[in-house]
Amino acid sequence: MSSRTFRYVPFTVEQDPLAEPEYAARCVSGAESECGADSATYNCPQPVEEWQRRHAQETGHRRFRRNFGDYAVMRPPEGLVASKGHSGMVATGLCEHRRTEARGGMTYCGDCGRQLYL
């Protein structure tokens, strides 16, 4: 059996400022089958909304599926340095949960008090 060490690292998930988001729409109007007309993909919602208005004006269709996509990055808390260890992301400066204690059938860190999932 191998042992594992899990470290709690409070990363935040943020929109990547270096990548532009993507907006698009698809017409899903239709009684028996969807229209299926697609807008182009843009980096802001206004051209997609204008496409929806024009399509509705031309066809009378009024139901669309809007799609938004972006890229996200994981950021460690300020002041911590994250590095990739052999078992995943590790941040220096956090509790390493070296002292464990059992409470109510669960394992907790004796230093920081967090529940550990082993």
C-alpha cells in the first residue's frame, strides 16, 4: 500500500485576462425540429445579440441557446508560491497536516483543524 499526503490549498479560479471570452448563439425555435441556424463566434455579446435580432426579424424565430466560453486560471493565495510536485499542485507556506487526530470517525489535522480525506 502506498501513502498519500493531501494538502489543502485555497486556490481561486479567475477568468484568464490573456484570453478573450467567446460568445455565440443557436436558434432552437421550431415545433418539430430546431431551426439550427448558428451565429458566428465573437469576443463580445453585442454582435451575437444583433444576429439574434436579425434572425428573429427574418424568420419570426424567438428562441435561442446562447453560449459563453472563457478560459480560467487557478491562482494561489497571495504570498504563496505554487509548484507542481509529484502528486499535484503544492503550495509552500501552508500547513502540511503532519499531526492527525481522529474525531467522530473522521480524520482531522491537529495543527490547522481541517478535515482530511485520506
